[in-house]
Amino acid sequence: MGEWKTSVTVRVNPALRAELWQFATRERRSLGNIGATLLEWAFEQLKVAGSTERLLKFQLGRKPAEKS
């Protein structure tokens, strides 16, 4: 049948909104699509971290490349 979606309203400062809009335009995506993608990704990171405190304290993801 298709995927059900719901609307989410988020308040951000105008500078962040403008930067997100520019990025979305460059990626040929809508602002809503960029927002949904970032929200899904960020929530996955939060689930791995276990709390917002741990998420903000530690950088998750790729480890820095080792120098040879």
C-alpha cells in the first residue's frame, strides 16, 4: 500500500534554515526530504549512543585515519 508518513514541525534559527535550504537545492532535494533524512540518521546515532549526553560527548562513526 505504501508508507504512511506524518508531519513534524521543528523550530530552527533562520541561518540554519537557509543553509539547509541551500544544501537541499544543491542536492536536488526538498527541504523536507533533507530534514527527514537527517532526522532518521540522527535518531539512529542516538539509539546507538543511548542518550543525548553520550551522543554529544563522543563522536560516533568513522575513526580518524592512522598515520603511517
